[in-house]
Amino acid sequence: NTRVGVLALQGDVREHAALLAHLGADVVLVRRPEELSSVDGLVIPGGESSVIDKLSRIFGMQEPIRTAIDAGLPVYGTCAGLILLADTVLDGIDGQESFGGMDVDVRRNAFGRQTESFETELDVPALGEPPVRATFIRAPVVERVGAGVDVLASLADGTVVAVEQGSLLGTSFHPEVDGETRFHERFLDKARTRAGTSVR
Ligand code: GLN
């Protein structure tokens, strides 16, 4: 069976773990390098990206995660997780770093205070019908998309909120809180493909 991890330093770890288990994966909560090397995919949850960044350095996870991303590990980042996958974080706080891997610029808390949270229906052509019910919670947006990056979804005003680059997938919003399974299934497909082809 496919073994995938949820980075379990901070954030909505349990919601992702439950959804992945519901989809039939074996789920590992990843806090150490050994746990990371036992999985064929990793979800980076929503939460607070600056805290996850700091804890990843304290726990000695930053380099292993960067190395795994370079080696093609499928990674799905939601919200804070998307921020951590971005090569450039436009307004990080406190010397915030990211793991990087996706050729995008991401802006944190892009919707400001008044509209910190909202829900909307999103067309995601790569996922087909029906549209995605998307919950944005102090969400980031993608402000620049590099040449190798596919935009999977944008808001009506053109703001980019879901991106994919090879093995990496990122959404500004939180499918795991709406019972939306298609992004996680897409991630699991990549993990399964990798499990079938990799020599570990
Ligand atoms: N604003 C948070 C951050 O900067 C992200 C919020 C979320 O993950 N829901 O990390």
C-alpha cells in the first residue's frame, strides 16, 4: 500500500491524516528524517508557515525535506504548506525561510484582515466537475508563476490560488475541511507512481 506522510510540526495535521487514511493510504506523521525517508509523498498542512519553518529547522527537517523535494518526492502543500513550497515568500516574518521547490512567488495573508476567511466555488479544469468548494483562511496567493508551473485554479479576478509543478502541488485553500478529496487523490496518484518506480 502507498505510504504517505503528513508533516506534523504544527497546523491541521489530523484533518489531512484522516482524509488520506479515508482514501486508503497508510499515513505516517512525519517529525523526523527517518519518518520522511519511509514515505512516498508528503502533505504540508495549513497552519502558520513561519512556525512550521522554525520548527522544521529546530527538528533538523529543513535539509531533509529540501533534499527530498529535489529528488522528486511528491508534496502537496495547503495554505501555509503552499507558502513553504514557494521559492520566494514575499512578506515572510522573522527571517522566515521556505523549503522551496516551486518556481512561484507567494504572498502571505494576501486577503487582509477584513476578509481573513471566506468560501467560494472554484472551477478547477484539471479536476473536472463539480467545481471545488474552497475555504480560504488567512490565505496566501501566488503572485508570480514561473514558466514550468501550471495554474490549476484562479479566482474570478485572476488571482492564482492553485498551482502544480511536476511532483509538487499547492493550494491557497483547505480542501480537507470541506470533504473535497480530489486534490488529495491527485497527490496520492503521484505518490503511487513514485512508489512503483523508486528504488529506496
Ligand atoms: N497565514 C498563514 C501563514 O502565513 C497561513 C494560514 C493557513 O494555513 N490557513 O502561514
